[in-house]
Amino acid sequence: METTLNQDMITVNERALAQIHHLKKEGKLSDDYFIRVSVVGGGCSGLSYKLDFDNEIKPGDQEFPNEGIKIVCDMKSFLYLCGTELDFSDGLNGKGFNFINPNATRTCGCGESFAV
């Protein structure tokens, strides 16, 4: 069952949830860590997505729990990422986490940068 997009949240779909649980099971992601998503300047379209594992909540962070997985985003990045869904692909075009961002008006060919 896919997670429904909500404009006030950052969500994680079933493929990404499965991969995160797999990382936890393999011991590559401990239970006291969460996923931090953010936006940084750069890339061929102007803004780039960033995904890290973190264990420190900072003032102003927005938290989005999803089936035992916590997604955290700073408020400035959330302005660009509200309504975004985190996906995971292991297809022929590459393996990794992807951002499905309804706010992006333009994306680059690799999908790692965008503009609003």
C-alpha cells in the first residue's frame, strides 16, 4: 500500500520504507538515527536534494513519523519539500532514494536537482 501524498508532510512510500527497514536489519542504520532530508543550493537546475542519516534534532526541525521511520527536515528546506514523497528505486536507471516533489517546476535529467 503506497503512502498518500499530503501537502503538509513529507511522506515515504512502501519501496523506500522497505529499503530503510532493510538498512536497519543489516545494522547499517541504528534505531537512534533518523533520515534528514534537505535542500541545498547547486546542481544544474539550481537546487539539490540532500539525504543524510542523523541523530540530533535541531531547533525548528519538522518531524514526520511514518511506520517506525522518522523523517526530519529543517524549516527552510520544508518550504521546498512540503508534499514530497521519498521513493527508492533499484531499476536500470540507478539505485537509490528519489524525491517525488510536486513543487518542482523543472528537474535535471539525473533527478538530483530541481527548480521551483
